[in-house]
Amino acid sequence: DNAYLLPSGREGSGAFNEAAVIVSADPVDRMRVGIQLMGRDFGSSESGAVRVDWAYGDYRWRDQLGLRAGRIKLPYGLYNQERDVDMLRTSVLLPQSVYSETDRNLLLAYEGVGLYGNLVLGGLGDLDYELVLGTLNIPDEGNDDAERLIAGVAELGAAGVAAEVADFYDLPADSVTAVPAAVGDAQLAVPRVYGGSLIWNTFLPGLRLGGTFLAGDIEVRGRARYDVYLRTGGTVPAYLPQDVAVDAELDLEHVATASAEYHRGDFTAAAEYSRLNIEGDVSDGWYALVDYRVSPRLAAQTYWSSGYLDADDRDVLQPLGEHLLVAHGARAALALGERCPDLRVVE
């Protein structure tokens, strides 16, 4: 009864698979170059097309300072840079409230330059740091991120659409209501992203604490269809659908995480919190997990993960993928019903 991530039904599905080829070399001392090609079938999000997942050159001048350039995996949380290497962990999927598979294209890698290194803190342990500057090149295919942002922009613009229709037909402003119904032709670009990460390997053996922070600019384009209802005196509102072009520039105020991990012998415990703020619209999520390796061939893990579309309203759990548009439509319909009690809402 829970078609999670894929509309698989009870019979299951083979539409979630991936294959990758990695080539790397050390052409000179202290320098490494590499590339990963990946084909990924993930329902409507990705169809198996082979893409360059990452490709960069890395020159490590000292332990304290190194330079990377190219398409580089983003430092996001503790595990984003190794999320595709399933053999490194017990679970195949990382906790979805922080490492959402539907947001993988948005958070996987950036194109630009990065500085990194390790600083010894004496008796306090040592500090791994990474600074990034570049852009995000996000494929258009099955872009749930773009559709989600257009849906959000469309909801914010509903009042403006209603006002324009009311002005065109010379009607009172409160007699026209616009409800976002669907989006399409979604395109998403992030022309600038900057930030970095800090991971403190503490003086307590096995304990590390970390944080990441990214910010930048987002450009989203597409179209939105509105169901517009006009109350002109009849008992049933007149219906007037409207198609509107969406071309918005949004401020990615931050994508931030706070992380903790304790690893000792065969036992690991970890917890992370993530927070996304786009133009003041904040979503967040967290998880906690424990993992124990029983033997060289057997390990067990469990985690609890929760995500929230609206960080200020935790009664609304975060939906995934296409369900997000349903949530936007439901919220708009509820608001419409409150403003227009005589309106009949039908499916």
C-alpha cells in the first residue's frame, strides 16, 4: 500500500537501477584526475541516460591545502560525497529526510573550484574543511525540483493572477479566485552557489561533528495553469482557466546541515539535521540511526527519519515527487473554500 518513490504496486518494479564506470589516474605526484559515468533508471525522474556524474582534477599541495576543479561532489552532510557507494554502509538508501533521492540532481555535484584541507588542532583533534564556488548544472529530464519550485511560485502568484483577471473584466477583487492546477515545461538553473563544510574529528576517539552551509541564486522557468473562478452573481462561479509563463529568480538563502557521528569498533550511531530556505520558504528534516556489525558478513541498521515541507507546521509531513503538487493544490483549495464558502470544489 506504500508505493514509495516508484509507482510499483504490490508486484514490485525493476525501474530503480543504476550502473557506473569510474576511471581515475595519478598523472603526477600529489595530483589525481578522475571521472564517473552513471546511468540511472529512477521512475519518472531519470530514464537510464548515461551522464557525467563527476569529473575533476585534484592537486593536494599539502595536507593543509588542496585544490579541485571541474564537476565536484558537493559537501553536504556527512555522506553526500559517498552516497553512490552502497558498499560503504548497511542501507542502500540513506535517510530520505536529509538525502532525498528525488533531490539527488540538485545536491549531487557543482561545477567550479574548491579548496580543502586538514588542520591539526593539537590535543583537540583535527579539522577537515572544504570551500566551494561554482554553479549547479541540473538535467531537465524528470526535474522534480523545478516542478516543485514552479508550484511554489505559482501558489505565491495566485493572488496576482486573480487581481489581473478581476481588473480585465472590471470585477471586484474579492469576486475572483485563482488556484494553481498544474505546471509544465519546468527548467531549473543555479548560476551561482558557494559555501563549504567543516568536520571536527574530536579528541574523543570515534566522535566527529560537522556542519555544511551552501547559498546562491536559483532561476526557474516554465508554465503554470490556474483554475480561475469568477463570482458574477450566480450560484455557481464561472470557470476560466489561465496559462501563465513562470520566469522567476529566487534567493537560495541557505542549505545547511548539522551532523554528529560516533563510531567505535562494530558500533556506529549518527544523527543529522538539514534545513532548506528558499525566499523565506523553509523546509527541514532530521534522522537518527544506529548500526552494528554482528560479524564480517552480517550487519544490522535501523533509523528514524522525518521531513517537513513547512518547518513552521510540523503537522504537514514532507511529500515526495509528484505528491508535492497534490499538497500545494490541496492547501490552495482549502484556502479557497474558506474565502468562498458557496464554491463547490469537485474532482
